[in-house]
Amino acid sequence: MSTSEPAPPGGIDYVAVEESAPFTELKRRHRSFVLPLSIAFLAWYFAYVLLSSFAGEFMATPVWGHINVGLLLGLGQFVTTFAITMAYVSYANRRMDPLSKEIREDLEKQEVGA
């Protein structure tokens, strides 16, 4: 079905929904959060991998007892992952969920009215 064809009888035109302003805004909000954070995390991750491969002496620098820079940066990867997850959940709850709820409710009304 092309975008110029009407929805099937009793059906919802999901292509029109996807092209609607609210859905476009939802996608924009999602991308504006996920893309920069993904790039930043991947840069941080690859920096860690490259440091562990090519800067062994630096990574082996003792910080406290048997704790070295490499161990702290490795644990930092886990901390960063949890922090990003919590930030995304918070962002989604505040900025994406209300809009997705509005879109879902509109679709449910269309379905009932069909």
C-alpha cells in the first residue's frame, strides 16, 4: 500500500500515523537523546580498549594498593552503563512516554471508531 492509498476498511493507516507530526516529534526526541549518548559511550569504550592495548604501562599505574588505573577505568565502564540507563529511563519517562501515550490513545480511538 502506498502513502497515497487510503487505509483499508476498518483499518488504521499506519503510514499516515508514522508521517504525522506527533510521531515525527517522538522519533526526533528519541534520536536527539540516543545518538549523542551512543557516540559518547562508544568513544569512551574504544578509548578504554585502545588504552588497554597500547598504553599498558599507564593502565598498570597503581592508584591504591593493587588497584590500578586500568581496573578503575574498567569499573567505570559499568558505572557509565548504569548511569546512561538511568538517564535514558528518566528522559523517556519525562519526554517520550507522554507523547507515545497520546499517539497510542489516538490509535485506540481510531480502532474503536472503525
